[in-house]
Amino acid sequence: MLTRIDHIGIACHDLDATAEFYRATYGFEVLHAETNEEQGVREAMLRINGTDDGGATYVQLLEPTRADSPVGRWLAKNGEGVHHIAFGTADVEGDSEAIRAKGVRVLYDRPRPGTMDSRITFLHPKDCHGVLTEIVTAAPPGTPGEGSGH
Ligand code: V0V
Ligand code: CO
């Protein structure tokens, strides 16, 4: 069951400058930053609020590490802006298989590593009324990447 918005993914040219905008303008601090070579992104997670199920909601800032990557291609075509929305669930495998059974293209056979030790998959934007949609299960509480934040 999808229980919350986990994050809004925002594509940017300069991660540090964009994170500074979010800090100076809204007071949102970077909780965590990492590079995901498989996805071709440097990313920063800004924790906005906690949620009823113990997870949290973030803004995820994404800077491409190479032009030939989903975010690199998207930025070249569209410029900076909202790139994807991610819904949180305790069961990314089960929920994404149930969504696949409804005829929506799920991009991965098995969830792949996401930020903060989460597990993620994506739904094709052309099957979701133009929205690239991510399904994410946060790392369990008590592990270094737990979704509840600190
Ligand atoms: C592409 N399209 C989009 C889109 N990206 N529409 C809405 N939102 C987006 N973000 C449209 C595009 O305009 C084209 O439409 C069509 O889809 C095919 O796009 P393309 O230019 O050929 O782009 P590709 O080759 O990049 O393929 C698109 C997909 C790709 C969605 C398959 O971006 C992908 O695999 N995305 C999933 C992985 C990802 O996005 N990773 C970065 C975030 P027209 O022009 O034909 O009408 S990583 C992340 O979030 C992490 C690690 C996390 O922890 O959360
Ligand atoms: Co994401």
C-alpha cells in the first residue's frame, strides 16, 4: 500500500547552489547526500516532515553525473524543474507487481538501490499521465539509512 509522498525529485544543474537556495529561502537543510553511479546522479535529501508510518517526506535534488543519464537527458530537453514524484510503501516489490498487473510499465524487474539504502523502482511516465513515478521502500528503522530521519 502506498502510504505517503516519500519525495519530489528536482533536476538541477548545480546541486550545491540549489541546496543553498533551499536553505536560504526555506530553511531546509541537507540531511543526506550521495552519488548513485547506476542512476547517474549526485543527490541531496532535504527532510521536510515526518509521517504517521514512521517514514518521512523529502525534497530530492538531483544533479546528473553524466549527460547520457535519465536526469542528464531530461535537463538538456526541459531545463531545471520537477523530474519525478516518489510514493512510499513498506513493500516496493508487492506494490510494483500489483501495479504492473494493471498494465502500467514498471521499469525494473527487481527494485534497485536508492538513496539512504532505500529500494526503488519507476513507472513509465507515458503510462502515468506524463509523471515519472517512483515507488520506494525506505531502509528499516535502526539501520543507518532508516527512513525516519534524524
Ligand atoms: C522522460 N520523459 C518524461 C520524463 N523523462 N516525462 C515525464 N517526466 C520525466 N522525468 C518522456 C520524454 O519527454 C519522452 O516523451 C519519453 O518520456 C521518452 O523519453 P526520452 O527522452 O527517450 O528519455 P529516456 O531515454 O531518459 O527514458 C525515459 C525513462 C528514463 C523514464 C525511461 O528517464 C528512466 O529510466 N527513468 C528512471 C530512472 C531515473 O529517472 N533515475 C534518476 C533519478 P516524448 O518526447 O516521446 O513525448 S534516481 C532517484 O530518484 C533515486 C536514486 C532515488 O533514490 O530516489
Ligand atoms: Co527519486
